[in-house]
Amino acid sequence: MSSHHIVREKQEPALLLLSLNNFSEELLGQLLEWSPTVITTPLVAEQINAYEIKIDIIIADALDEELQSDVKQIPQNGASQTGAALKYLIQNDYKAVNVVTETVDLTDFIAFAPLINIVIYSGNQKIYAVNSGFSKWKPAGENFQLLSVHLNLQTSGLNDIGSNKFVTINDGFISLKFDNELLFISEDI
């Protein structure tokens, strides 16, 4: 990074690490490139320590041991670990978060999606919420899947291959229009 680039706190997405199982070390390195705020759970913290990644926040009602110095603790207070982390990020004016997890339960994210930009990485999938009118340039042959219920869906540039799965027809822009507030989609990475 050249000396004239200044990265302000909270300018880059926070990084919520819920699992590193089946996740590419190369992609993890890319997500860590701009030194995001790193949030994790006690179980994953041990794994992260082995990678020598600096942890900023651990989500837990109580910590058994101190893994790293200067780590802030966020209590769950009966919420899920995901919910506690997302509430903290929203309350502290973060605009975006990248989430790395092995299993995705969209119910953990739906209530928060209108309040913070969430991108979920799970295995070889990148999952995110879009608004109606979403448009993105994609090469031909790319796979998409719609993960949440949608009303009056209209697409362009996509071929419906069944089971809420689509493939891009040509190089170019694809678009989605629907009546819901948000729609979660996934694409292969």
C-alpha cells in the first residue's frame, strides 16, 4: 500500500469469522488485506490464532482464557453469535461486513440485511442480499441461485434452469426485479 492511501476505521467491511472449515486460505488473505475489524467466536479464535491473525472482538458471554491481548468481548445476551455480532456492528456504525461460515441459516441475517451490507462466504458460495432492480455485469455461463422467497420475479440475461437456479446467457448485465424488500442470492466463487 502506498503512503498516500489512508484507510479510515470502519471504511472497510468488518470480518465475522464463524468457521474456517472448507474455506480458501487465499480468499481469507484477500478479506484480511485491508486490516478489517476481525470478530469471531471462542471456538474459531483458537484456529485463527494458529494463522496468527489479530482478533479484535470475541462473541461470548464468558471467556475461558485470553488468547490474544487487547481483545474486546461482546456478550451474546441470549442472542445467536451472528445476531450479537451484527447488532454490535450496526450500533457502532459499520456499513458492511463479510461473514465466513460453514453453514448458512438466512434467518440469522434477514432482519439485519436492510441495516448493514452483508456478504456471506460459505465454501465456494458468495451470498448477499439485493434490492429489486439489481444489475451486475457477469460473463456467460455463471451460476446464480435465489435463496429467499421472491414475489413477481422478472429477470434479464439469465436462463432459468429450475429450482431457483439460473445461468447467465451471455457476457453482459443481468438484472433482477421483484416485489420483496430484499432477495438473497448466491453465486459461485
